[in-house]
Amino acid sequence: MPVNEFVVRVGGDTLEGGIIRTGEFLAHALARCGLEVFTFRTYPAEIKGGQAMIQVRTSERPIYSHGDEADILICFDEEAWEIHRHEFNPYGVLIYDSKFEPKNVPGTATAYGFPFSEIAKVRLRNPLSKNMVILGAFSALFGLPREVFEQLIRDYWGRRGEKVVNANITALNEGVEEARKIEKRDPYRVEVRPMRDRIILSGNEAICYGAIAAGCKVFAGYPITPASDILEWMMEHLPHFGGTPLQVEDEIAAIGAVLGASFTGAKAMTATSGPGFSLMTEFLSHAAMAEIPCVIADIQRAGPSTGMPTKSEQSDLYQAVFGGHGDVPRVVLAPSTVQGCFYVTVHAFNLAELCQLPVIILSDQSLAHRTETIEPIDLSKIIVIDREVYDPVVHGSDGYRRYLLTETGVSPMSIPGRPGSYTAEGLEHDEFGHPNWDQENHMTMTEKRFRKLELALRYDEYYPGFQGYRWYGPRQADVGVIVWGSTAGAVREAAELAEREGISVAILHASMLYPLHKEVICRFINSMKQVLLPELNYTGQFAHLIRGETGLDVVSYTKVTGVPFKVREIYEAIEELARETAPVR
């Protein structure tokens, strides 16, 4: 019996209103019933509206991906059915607005038609209440307590007064009563479990909380999909933590403000997407040359150029690793889960401060707007690293050398108004910061700046427990999978499925994409018969990076449809490689 284990997809035109909110309410309601939830959404890029979709997966066990097919498909209109019927479980449940009659419904499926639009427009005289009517019907059909939805309504609309709250509860109840008129013919249902100690966050929200925990005091940004909600969150909440948010005129101004703030001693970051990150690359080079810590969150979307602003891709890796004029050292990190977004952001600030260089966080649209139930974060276990500040008592008072040659490449940084002064020069410079383009000096200073990457690879010495690479599964296997970013969840579930089918699979999950820990990667590749590397870009960017850095080959598997990998797609790729490595009988 599919109890507490199913995927719900909601689709419809945004002009009807409430498509995404329907899924969000459903996700929160399931979480309040003691279940795990995992969501994925897509929406149109045009202001005029268009088809949007949100998918909610729920289970009593840990969830790593948003699921492949929809077990329960809720269609606001006929176009939604035509778009999503190809990803509908043929034994699932279709819930649709009876203003249309769906075609080509599998004979094995269960279909329920409800007059949602009529109820909202005629009975309630409020077309925008259609989503609450639908949630009421869902509540009655699948046993999700109506009281849970009522409390969600009060929590969400309580500030707007009892009139608004009561109107939504009335719409909810109309849906409940309508669903009670029909005979339930499907096996799906919700059984309430004890509440778990969980919170629900999106990836972008987790980045914001991670920045606060790491001590961020300045955020500067310019709106861009899908990173805008980081700016919006920071504008509202950063002042409560003693910080200063800035919405500036463009991305160049944003990174400039971040470097200016960091120069004065404040931990600072910005968030953008591919087009905005392109505009920041000149300042990225300056940050590396002047050795100014900074954090840039690049929430990737499908490109190039404006591309598909509301769709997901992992195609900014080349830009993150190589973008800039000259040799520009930087650290590139990639979270793969909502909880990972929090910790990776903390690590990004720590590495920026420790190594005094730019650190780039590569998230993406699917992870940014995904919501998950996660365990509460124990802030007492978070280690916060601050930059080494110049102190004449400790470092000597015989003339401040900002770019002092050291074993790690990191030099004490002075703060304006305190002992020591210097110019954050973009020209090549000597130890004192004076412009110097002597050949030997340039070689010496370049080596100094790149020694910081060796320090970054030893970050676990400063933050015990940090793993830039996690090895899951056996030490030798038929198929190894190297994965980064939001693709990791689908890979993990696909590997579990393959193991049940008798295929030995190991996973190397990389969260530090640059610098590469070549020893770990080489050991993993050499231990596998075949190695697969799936990523959401056309050219196989991480696969190319690994080949170039290690000389070892991997099988690149790419996808550029704007949506994440399905578990089935990864499993079929693993299965195909396993067949190639199987002995001939």
C-alpha cells in the first residue's frame, strides 16, 4: 500500500494564481504530519504568465531526489495535463478541474474530476481561492487532516486579518465537502506520524542562514533570477544581525561594494547568476591580486546569455574556475542539498578569510528553490574562522608588509584605522604593496598567491570533519560515479537501485570543485572498472577539468533540458556501463 510514500505534482497557468503555493502548503502540511518532504518547481520567465509546476515528494524515510513520475497529478487546466501526462505514473491518480475533459488517461489510472473553477468563481465569488478548494479536496481524498491546513492558513494569512483567514478556510472546506461526494478508488493515503524535529528551508534560505552563522556583515546585490530571493532575504533580515544590506545599481557595483567592505574588515558576500557573474570577473581578478576575502554565490541557470532564467543548469563551472584575466586563484564549492547550502556557505566564508581570496559557491535553480525537511542545525558546533589581522606586537613593527612572503601564501591583513596601512593595489606589487613589475617579483608573487590553494586543500585541519570529497560504497566497484551539486541526490538513489539489481556501485561526491584534490580523485578512478560523471551542462565541464588535471578519463553524461536528472536516467547509464564491464560468457 502506498502509504506516506508518493510524489504529487501540481501544474497550471500562473494567471490562475496559487500553483506554487498549492505545492508549498502541501509540503508544509505533510511535514507537520511527521513526514519528510522534498520539492522541485519550474515556472515561466515571462511576467505575462505561463505554465508553472511544483512537485512534492514525501516519505517516512530520507529522500534524496524529487522523484521521477507523479503518482498524484493535480491539473488546474487542460494544458497542464498535456504537458505533464508524459511523466504521470500510469497507476497513479489524476485530479483535474472538470471545466475540461482530459484525453489519453491510462486505463490503469484513477481520475477524479472536480468543479474547482465553478466553486471558486460562482459559489465563493473568488477565482483566486481555487487552490484552497483543491487542497481541501486533497485533504478529504488522502486523509491529510483538515486541521493541519487550517493552521497553515492562519500562519500564512493571519497578519491580514480574520476576514482573509476565514475566506481561505471556507474555500478549503468547500473542497473537503466536494471530495466527500465521490467514492475513493485509489490506494494512496496519508497516515499521521509523530512530529519529527525538522525544519523546512529552501536552498537560498539556507545560504542566507549560513552567511549569518559565518559572520557576514555586508551583503550587496542586484536582482537576478534565481538569486533574487537571497537579496530580498538579506535586505529584510541582515540588519537584525548587525549587518548592512545594499541593493545597488548593477552586478559590478555589487562586487565592488563587497570588496570595499571586506577591505575595511567586514565579512561580505554577493549573490548572482551566470550573466551577473560574468560582469563580476574583473573585480574577481582584483580580489585575487589584492588578496581581499569575498564570497560570491552563483545560483546557476540555463545559458548562455540570458538563456532560460527559470530553468536549472550546472554550466558555470568553467567560468567559476577559469573566469578572469591572468592567473586568478580562487576556491569553488558546490552544495548538493538544502542543508549542504548552509554548511558550504559557512565553509566559503571560512576559506575566504583563511586564504584571503575569492570563494565561489555554485548552486543552481533547482537547489535554490527546492525545499526540504532538514534536521535543526546545532550552531554550537559551527567553527567560524576570521582572517589574520596585522598586530605590530605579534608581527613586528619594522614596517608593515601587507604581502609578506609566507609559507602558506597568507599575509597578515591590516584594518583601516588600526596599525599598518597599505593600498589594495591591482598592479603587481612587492611585499609592501608598492607597484613592482620586475620579472622575478611577478613570479614570486604569483607563486605566493597560488600557495593559498594548497592551504585550502588542508582546510580540514582548521575545520575537522570537513570533507571536500565523500566516498560512498565499496572501495572497488564495477561502476564508480563522480558527482557534484544538485545531481548528487538522483545519483545516490540510482546507486541504491543498481545495488539491489546486483551491480556494485561507488560514489565520489565532490563539494570542493577547485582546487581539485587530485590524489583522492585518482585513487577513486583507478579503483573502478568504469567511471560515470553526470552533470547538467552540454560540454561535460567537470569531466574535462578532471581529465586535464589528472590525465585520467571518465565517461561524461550530460543533460541540458533545464530540469534535473531523473533517478531512472542515472540508473540506466550505470546499468549500461556495468554491462560493458561484465565478463563475456
